[in-house]
Amino acid sequence: MTGTDTEVGKTVATCQLLRAFAARGLASVGMKPVASGCELKTGADGQQYVWNADVAGHAEASSLKADPQLVNPYRFMPPIAPHLAAREVGVEVSLALLEARCRQLQQQADVVLVEGAGGWFAPLNDEAFMADLAATLGFPVILVVGMRLGCINHALLTAQAIRARGLVLAGWVANRVDPAMARYEENLATLQNTLAAPLIGQIAHHPQAEKGSLPAEAVAFLV
């Protein structure tokens, strides 16, 4: 799961798809390899723990409850790019470790949805990007397009970059992040005509969109 930028609804789309897979009786689980912008919270036992909204959303939507160290190997407090957050605490994000944790999840689940951080070229360390993790895993890619002015350019560039890595663009989700976007339907049609990948579903603008659901056909091509 990648996006045309940060804050375009990757987590919302991931959670919707996790619920759709679960509704089909599949053991589904979300993986957030690297999460920044975490918070310290206090549990019922009085102990503090590190909490992240995206990871919590995945856990609620996943039908398989997996080890937190598998679904979210790296979590950092500062709400900044993952490689910078890791550097601040003297850690280097390891692609080998992320791949190993993902393969473990694959052994437990029917479906694993891996949600990237930021966009396609968000850095993980000084040498590797989210694109490198995607290429290492070799999974089909779903692109979440934040529907707003400029989205056509962002979507086509990202789709081109995905295919340049030899990966399959399995489909895309239109997320209406700007409710006042002019000519929404016309922009949607342009993307349908140019992305050369199926439109999986649309997410309407809503402050609690993650509580909704995508249509059943949203996952038909993946099952």
C-alpha cells in the first residue's frame, strides 16, 4: 500500500481492505514496517507503552491478531521522515529485518497488507527507500491517490516509478481528501483512462471514513 504523498489516506484504505478480506473469511493482517509520530500512553496496568494511530487502526481492522513486533518492527516518537526519526535515536532501519518479519506474517495469514510510510520514495535509511522495501518483498502494489489538485501528475509519476521497479500496480483507490475539489468526476475519469490499473474503490471525504467500508468487489481481483 503506497500513496501519492503523505496524508492521502493510506491507512484508511488499508483498514477498509483488511475489513473486506476479513468479511470473506480470510485471515488478514496489516503491517506498518516503520511508524513515526508515535505517542506514549499509559495502560490499565499503569505501564507506559508506545502507541501509533496507524498501527492501532490496523490492529482493529485485522482479523488476525499478530505479534506487535511483526506488524510494526520500528516505531519512533518524532513525527518526521522515518530515516530522520531513526537517526535521532541511533537506529538504522534494516530491510533484511523488515523482510524477515513480513515473511513470518505470511506464514500466519492469508493476506498481508504492508502499508508504507509517506510516498513511494520516502527514505528508510541513508541508502534505501520505501520503493526498495516493496521491491524486496515483490508484492503487487495498491496506490492510494489523494484526490485534490495535482493528483493526476502525482499518480502518474508514482505509477511509472512502481512499474520501473518491475512491480505490478494491482489497482488504485481514490480518496477524496479535498471535499471541495473542483471537477472531481472529470479528474477521476482521467485517472481511470491513464493509470492502466483497475479502480478498486472510492473513499468519500468524512472525518471518520475509516469506519466505513469498501464494496465487496474491492478485493475480488486479489482473492
